[in-house]
Amino acid sequence: MRLTPHTPAQPLLEIRGLNLDFGTPRGRIHALRNVSLDVPAGQVVGIVGESGSGKSTLAYTVMGLLAENADVTAGSVLFEGKDLLKLPFSARRSLLGDRLSMIFQDPMTALNPVRTIESQMIDIQHHEPGSRVAKRTHALEMLHRVGIPDPQSRISAYPHQFSGGMRQRVCIAMALLVKPALLVADEPTTALDATLEVQIIHLLKELQKQIGCSILFVSHHLGAVAELCDRVAVMYAGEMVEQGGVRNIFHNPAHPYTRALLECDPGRVKKRTRTLPTIPGEVPSLLGSKVGCIFRKRCPQAFDRCSYDNPIEHRLGVDQVARCHLLDKERLASA
Ligand code: ATP
Ligand code: SF4
Ligand code: MG
């Protein structure tokens, strides 16, 4: 049985059965368990889930930028048909800033504070042919496209001479300058205020259409995901619990966790209230092995089977899959 929703052509990125642990003095943290995900070419796929669900770990696995205590114990990450987990270090490194690029929550992660934007934007094009002058011109065009006013004079500035929102625009310009096939964005708008966030989301959407790349977009902000993404993957405590087209996930969620997450979304809360709702209970510890459904301690619909049987994926229509026993056809038929 296929583990992810069917997509017509070979996806650009295919993650299959990924298991990843972090070694810690307290034991092994199982941060990703049997995670599968497709990112089709030219599409934007959002990853949502509470803090600690493994979103960044998944994004960093794709980029090959994991911490030293990370240990991938099973699975594959096929990008353009090649398993990134099996590529030699040098081949993997040379994909970064070429076919694969990334935007971080904190733009300073990607920028060198002691070098001008100009030198960093020229260097990042090292895979491209052409003179330094041509690369500078290309950098100026990109700064203009991301809305940096007066790029001619701003290009010689240092990162700290830009505001937070402008720095994130510079990072987007740098990440897209190389025309990547896949842009991985980990909470790129979380540090920005609401107005700037809307601007950056619109900018990403416009540039993605122009460049035709795919985006893997990690965010806490469901409104931003709804605005930008074609598909959404929902993670909980290291597992992928539901995936599908953005409309289905937002209008017809099948997994109790997705429903709970949507009910807590500030954009959807109908009653005016000072305190936003949260999902009752806590995210479980990721130490040790797990039996049964990972969400059962917080699930309002949990029943006996959920405590001993780990749910498999069930397909809903052509475009949506979810891991929940409530969707088991045999159970539904006998109900
Ligand atoms: P957030 O929304 O807060 O960014 P996230 O969904 O991105 O959360 P991750 O950062 O991927 O979550 O973390 C997943 C789990 O792995 C968490 O329990 C986290 O504490 C743990 N973790 C992440 N990196 C390490 C590490 N290097 N060593 C040990 N544990 C780690
Ligand atoms: Fe809830 Fe059981 Fe479904 Fe898990 S499998 S989400 S506990 S009903
Ligand atoms: Mg994160």
C-alpha cells in the first residue's frame, strides 16, 4: 500500500518512512517516526503542528543541516530521484544554494554579519557562470523584486543596517537568486509583525509563481499556510497524522488532532475572548517506544483500540490521508 497521497507525476521530493532519533543523556528522543511526505514540482506544501512536533527536524533533514546528535535510523529522502541520505557529503553540500535553498526564522542565521549584502549575494551565485559584474546586476534585480527600496545604494550595506522585515526580504532574494528547485522555509514570518507577515507571504507566493520552484513551508500560522500552500501536512509528536489539499485539510479535516488544531486557530475563533483556546493536555514525551495512537491521551474520541494499536494511514478520496482508527473502513461498515 502507498503511504502518501497519489500525485500524478513523480514528486520533486519524496520522503518515505523516515525515522530519526536524537541521542541525549536522558535516552533517545524519537523525533520523527515513520514520516512520509510528497512535495510535487511547482507546489507549495505547508507543515503545521504544535511546538516540538518535528517540523524543523524534518526541514533540516531535507537540507542535511541536522545537529550532530541526530541519527536517521530508517527511511529515504528522494530529491529529483536521488536519495539525499545516501549522497556523499560533498555532493549533498553542492546541492545547497543551488537546487535546494532555505529561509530561516531568524534571517541572521543565513547572513554573515561582517560582510556586505553585495559580497554575500555575489558569492551565493558561485554555481552560476558569468562575471562578477553580471552577478551583481542579477543581485540588484532580485533585491528590486523583493521590494528593497533603492537597491543600488542598499546593496553595499551590512545586514544589521536593515530592519527585520527588510533582512528577511534580503534572505528571500538570496535564497531565490539561485533559482532553486525546492525552497525550504522554516517559520520565515514568525518573527515579523502581522502586516509584514502578510507582505512576505504575498511576496513568496508571487516569486514562487515566477520562478516555478516548490516550497516546503513550515509555520505555526494556519492563516499563512491557507494563503500560500497547495497542500498541507499535519504533524503531531514526531508523526505525520494527516495530509491533503489545502481546501480539504481546512474545510474537511479527518483527524481529531487536525480538528483540534484548527479550533485553536486565532483566525477561526468566533467568540471574542482574551485567552485563546489551547488543545487540552500536553504533547507526550518522545523518549522510549510508543504503543497505540500517539494522540490518544488528548483525543476526545479515543476508544479501546487506540491504546494498543498504532493507526495506519487511511485514504479519503484521492487527495487526503489520515492516521486514525475512526477512518478504518471495516469499523465504519460495522458501525
Ligand atoms: P517548534 O514549533 O517549536 O519550532 P518543531 O515542530 O520545529 O517545534 P523540532 O524543533 O523539530 O520541533 O523538535 C522536535 C523534537 O526534537 C522536540 O522534542 C525537540 O526538543 C527535539 N530536538 C530537536 N533538536 C534536538 C537535538 N539536537 N537534541 C535533542 N533533541 C532535539
Ligand atoms: Fe483519537 Fe483513536 Fe483516532 Fe488516535 S486513533 S486520533 S486516539 S480516535
Ligand atoms: Mg521549529
